[in-house]
Amino acid sequence: MKLAALQSASLVRRLVILAAGWSLTVLLISAVVLSLLFQQAALRRFDQGLAELIDNLLAGATVDATGQVLAPALTDLRALRAYSGRYWQVVEPLPNGQWRIIVRSRSLWDAELAAPEDLVPRLEAEPGQPVTYETAGPLNQPLRARASRATLPGREAPLIFMAAEDRSPIDRDVRGFITATAFAFLLLGIGLVGAVVFQVRFGLRPLFALRREVASVRRGKAERIAGAYPVELEPLAEELNALVSHNQEVVERQRTHVGNLAHALKTPLSVMLTEARQTPGPLSEIVEQQAEVMRQQVDHHLRRARAAARTPGRGERTDVAEVLDELARTLSRIFQDKGVDIDWDCDEDLVFQGERQDLLEIVGNAMENAAQWCRGRVRVRATPLSAERLRVTIDDDGPGLPPERRPEVLRRGARLDESAPGSGLGLSIIDELARAYGGDLRLDAAKLGGLSVVIDLPRAET
């Protein structure tokens, strides 16, 4: 599950997590290893001091004529001060596995160095090899001790020379080193993570720039990807430009086919209508009627084909205010006998992401339908919905439309009043063209009392 989540994460996050995780793991292992090496090195130096103390005891200890062991006159002041933390003693092993203290340092006072129960057998098992162990001192301080078995000249029975020292200072040094190392490696880890983030962001900057250029092409602000990119991304930029060019060629071919089809069909239909009108009769009326229906259907399907060939984002940008002004002046002249008052309002920076002809057809059909059915007032409002969407609302003061009958008028060829002129294709064409641009059409009740046509369309960045 975690691996799948990492694979679906962003490329920046994936690279940062992997690089930072690896770096922090290496730092953690390095900190642990350094701490262990420092501790071992400190203990080796500590053991060397104990070994030197035992060697001094062996070198300076003597046996008098009575067989009594005499301690050397050591100059270590710590061994002369009671409970100073540096101790030594010489013991004689007994047959029962115990020992008897022969001589000890003044620092022990009346105490003795404790040792593990198996110390004597371990020394006897490996003659000449010292044994190092941990024990507690007279004041319960932690001691590190070292014991060695040897024989003095003039004495046959072997003796055990033991030396110990308080290891609290070395433990403090190790803890201080670990703390300093952890703090230093923590700062280093934070610096490495910051460097990784900067490296990834800087290294992927061309990719982010390419994404912005592709978005500009999609939104119509640019026609091609024109930036200079590294050798790894240059082929991708070229392929994207080739794809954009291919799509443009496909759209142009579709438009050419649509134009050819329109010319091929409309001319014969016009001839048929002309001939039928010049030859009155029952057959002529049927031909004229059916030819008119055929022409309307051809117009409808040609519009659908042209809408399907649209590619929002090819760079088309249309000022909405200019289109509304043109439509309002045109429709006012067409319906001047009716006295229609067309009031329109639009934000100055509102731009439609698409072709002018399509916006004229979408909004023009809706405004013409409102002017045809209104009593005298049509109000048009164009407002932004977001950075990528705009809305055009056309209200009229006509009879309106009951909610249950509104879906019917969006069906191709549907007409709620057969006595009114038209083919019933206006709202259907608006709906199809709006959907071709990723928008939609909604019918509602207008505040003026009639029908409200609400059209959502893609908005181009200004």
C-alpha cells in the first residue's frame, strides 16, 4: 500500500522522499558507528591505563626474606587518596576458589575490589592473558577493572594483580560525544534535506516550465511550445508540437469536408426549391415542403459536424462584449417593428475561449429566441464564474415555459408552438455547441417573468 502511494505521488515528492530517506539513513548509521568507534577507542585508552598500572605493580612488587609481598612505592596520588576512584590490590588465590588480600592501595581504605566468581578459573584457563570486567566501587561508582595472574621471584604461589578505575568520566565523555554527534548530524540532515529539495526543484524546473507552456497552448494563449529545454525534454517538446500541428490539420480537414458537404448539398436543394416554386401544383408543394425540411436538417447536421471539429484551446479567443454588442444591434433592427428592447451587460475583460462564429451562433440563437417570444424586453448578462468558466444569461419577459416542459425544447426539432415560424433546432444547436466546448445549457424561470437561458462556456485567460 505504501509503495503504491509513493508511486502515485508527485515526482518532486517521490524524489525528495527517496533521496532524503537514503541520506538520513546513511547519516543515522554513520552517527551510530562513529559513537561506537569513539566508545571503543576511549575504552582501549582506559584499559591501557589499567594495564600500565598492573605492569608497574608487577615491576615494583618484591618478596622479603619472610615471604611477605611488599608493594612498590607508586607515585600515583589518586591511589593514595581514600575512595579517589583509582584502586589496586594484590590477592592470593585460595583452593576453595576464593582469595586473600595481601596488599591493597590506600584509596581502598578498608574496602576491597569485587570481582566475578569465575575470575580465578578464567585466569587459570588462559595463563598470561588479563581479564577485564565491570564492577562497583566502594562508593558504588561504576568501575572498569583489569586482573592479571603472575608469579613473583622468591614466591612459588601465583598472585593476582587487580587494578580498577572509576569509568564515570569516560561515560560522560561518550555521552557528550553522542549528544554532539547527534546534534551535528541532525543539522547536517536538515541541510541535506533542504539541499535535496532545492536540487529536485531546480533540476525539475524545465519540466515545470514545459507544463506551463502546454497549459498556455491548451488555454489558447500560445500556439506552440517555443521554450528551450534540456536534451532530455527537447524530444518531448517536439512531439507535443507535432501533436498540436496534427490536431490543427485534422480540424482544418474536417472544416474543409464540412464546407464541401455544405456546397454539395445546399446547391441541389436550392435548385429543387426554385424549380418547385416555378411549377405550382400538389407535387411541387410536397417537393418544396420536403426540400425545406431537408435543408433544415442539413443545416443542423452541418452545425453538429462543425461543433465536433472544434478544438477548444487551439488559440481562439473572442471578446464577449463585442459579440453581445453586435448581436444586440442586429436583433434590434430585425425586431424593430415589435419594439424589442435588448439590454446587455458584460465585464470588460471577459474573453471566450473559442471561435467568434461559434459564440455568435450560441448566444445569437438564444437572444433571437428570446426576442421572438418576449413581450418587449430582453436582458443579457455575461459574468465570470471562475478563472476558467464564464456564464451568459438571457432573460425575457415572455410567457415563459413550465418546468416540466423545459427538457422537451432541447430535443432536436421540438417545437412547443407549431404556429410560430422556425424549425425547432435553435436551443438544440445551442446545447450541442456548448457541450462541444465543455459547457452546458440550462433553462430556468427569468426574473422578468419569462424564460431564462443560462449558458456556461470556457473562459480564456486575459
